[in-house]
Amino acid sequence: MENRTLGIIGGTGWLGRAIAEAALDSGFIGPDRLLISNRSGVSTFEPGVRLLADNQQLVDLSDIVVLSIRPEQFRELLINARGKVVISLMAGVPAAAISAATGADVIVRAMPNAAVEIRQSFTPWYSVGKLVEHDRQWVQRLFECVGSADEVPEEDCIDYLSALSGTGPAFPAMLQMALTNQAVAAGIPLVIAQRAAQGVVVGGGQMLASRDPRQMIESLMAYRGVTAAALQSMADQNIESIVGRAVQAGAEIARKGM
Ligand SMILES: NC(=O)c1ccc[n+]([C@@H]2O[C@H](COP(=O)([O-])OP(=O)(O)OC[C@H]3O[C@@H](n4cnc5c(N)ncnc54)[C@H](OP(=O)(O)O)[C@@H]3O)[C@@H](O)[C@H]2O)c1
């Protein structure tokens, strides 16, 4: 159990709440060490977790402050976080802008995804300023409460990865929908098409949790059968380039700022 106080501005939102609950459930932080703020005053956290209406009060009482609000809400936020470690979960808001607006000189930009909900997010994070070793380990452990995490070497990695891992279920959902729609177009009844496509994305995805995708593709290609023909067709149409352009399109938005 950590003896630092964590304050989460926007801690009742989707992301902030999931991280707070995971940190509590895993025993990483006690309820008396967690502060939450929002504008509505509505919270369903267990008793002991303080909900504050005043963001500055939260900052003053916290050692580490998480910004889990939307970028457009950040523009309205008025806090002085000088001397605090500020962790931003916001996409497309550079560390320099966060530092200028909050006065904090140690900023962590982290990019979890919607899988925080099932505690299987991958969270890349990057720090600016003097993050002492103990705080570095603390940040890593906080994000391990909701899955896995890695510190990345450059801030641009966060903007790129916002459009990759930050998108969470978006890419698999798009694939699942395409497989379903194409099966229906080929005459497969809708319910069967949906179940078949879900089996590919969800069942296949679970297998990849413990297998190397390259080896998987090579062994399937070696059969020279049905699956190999389908995979070869995707390779011939340069699926990697389609995926690469999609991620770049998202990353450009993150780099431009929101
Ligand atoms: N969702 C994702 O998959 C995902 C992935 C990666 C990164 N992110 C980033 O995470 C951030 C939060 O996203 P989210 O999906 O959790 O948003 P969300 O569900 O809308 O949560 C935002 C929270 O902030 C609170 N809030 C807004 N303005 C506030 C203020 N001035 N002071 C205190 N609290 C305030 C809101 O509560 P009240 O209305 O009660 O104030 C709400 O609880 C965003 O910046 C997003 O870019 C999200």
C-alpha cells in the first residue's frame, strides 16, 4: 500500500474511474489516500474516497495529480500544481502546454485505452522534467493496476501510440464489422455471420495472447490451403500499408493538438 496521496481531476469519468477502482481493488492505494474531483458532485465511490468540488484543493492535498478530463475541458482548468507530479491522460495535449497551464515542472503523459475497464490496457507513458526513481516506479505500478505499461523514450511516441494502442477496441471492432458485413453480402445469415466474425476477433485474439503472430501466420501459410489464400490476398493488397496510413492519420491529429 502506498503512502502517497493521489488526486484525480475527472476521476468519475470513464478512464479516471476505472484507474481509481483498479488502484483501490489491487491495494495499490487506500481510500484515504485517494481524492477525486468533478464538476457535477456525483460520485459512486466507496465511502472514504473524498470527492472535492475544488480542483485547487485537490492539487494542494495531493502528491500526484492525474488529469483525466477531456482536452477541451482542460482549456478551462485553472490550477497551480507547482511542485507536484502531474500525470496527463489527455490525447493531443503536449507536456509543454500542461506545464505552462499548471506550473508543474514534472509532467507525465500517459495513454491508456478503453481496456482499462477489463484491466487489460497497454499504457505507454513519457515523462518530462525530473521524475525521481521512486516516482518513476510509482507511475509504472499505477498503470500496471489496469494492465501493462512501458515508459517510452520520446514524447512523439505518445502521439503515435495514441492512434495505435490508445484506440483500444477500435481496430478489432472495425475488422469484426467488415468480416460480418462481407459474410452477409456473401449470403451468410446475419446471426451466423456475427458469431463467426466474433469468433475470429475475440477467440483468435485470445490465442494471440500467448503466441507470436509472425509464427502463427507462417505456420498457417505453410498449409497452402484456404487460410493461406485469404492471407495472401490481404498481403497482395498491402494490408500493412492500409493499417500504417490509418495509424498515421490518427497520430497526425494527436500531434497537431486538440
Ligand atoms: N476513453 C478512452 O478510451 C481514452 C483513451 C485514452 C485517453 N483518453 C483521454 O482520457 C481523458 C478522459 O477521457 P474519458 O473518456 O474518461 O472522459 P469522460 O468520461 O468524459 O470523463 C471526464 C471527467 O472529467 C470531469 N470533468 C470535466 N471537467 C472537469 C473540471 N473542470 N474539473 C473536474 N472534473 C471535470 C467530468 O465530470 P463532471 O462532468 O461531473 O465534471 C468527467 O467525470 C481524455 O482527455 C481522453 O483524451 C481516453
